[in-house]
Amino acid sequence: MTADDSYGRLDDDDYPAYTMGRAADMLGTTQGFLRALGEARLITPLRSAGGHRRYSRYQLRIAARARELVDQGTPIEAACRIIILEDQLEEAQRLNAEYRRAAGNSTAAA
């Protein structure tokens, strides 16, 4: 990978740019909390060639939401389930909107 390739990925939300330590610092949490999110399968960090966990900005946003729920007193397992359900609901709403647009376009053309 060239330097130009690396710079192009700076805007990529899915690029695993952050080490576990940096991610924990950014979220104001512990590395153990990030490990627990991985064990709960909420986020799956990429592993570097040396086996170190690397996180993307997208994963950090999910972890931040989990931390918010845990800070409010929600057990971590429940927080992970809530986030998964929120994500599924958002996807279902997106698909529903697409189907409605498609149905509206087909009736407008008739």
C-alpha cells in the first residue's frame, strides 16, 4: 500500500485505523470494555498481522452508543442487544422506504 492509498482511506468509516488503546482513550473507557463488546459480538475488530485489535470509526460509534447505555445502568449484554435491534429497525425502515418509493414510481408510471 502506498502513502496515497493510506491517505485515501482516512475518510473511510470502515477502515480499521485505531488501536485498542487509542480507541479506549477516544471513548473514555477501558480496553476491557472493548473486549467485552467483541465477546458479545457487537463489534468485531480487524486483527493486525501481529494480532492486535484495530477499530474503525464506524465501530467506535457503535462502542460509544454501548457506553452511553452502560453508563445509564444498562447491563452490557442488554446494551449490545438494544444496539443490534436498533440497527435492524433502521435497516427495516430503510427497506420499507425503498419499497414505498418503488411502488409509488410504478403507480405513477401507470
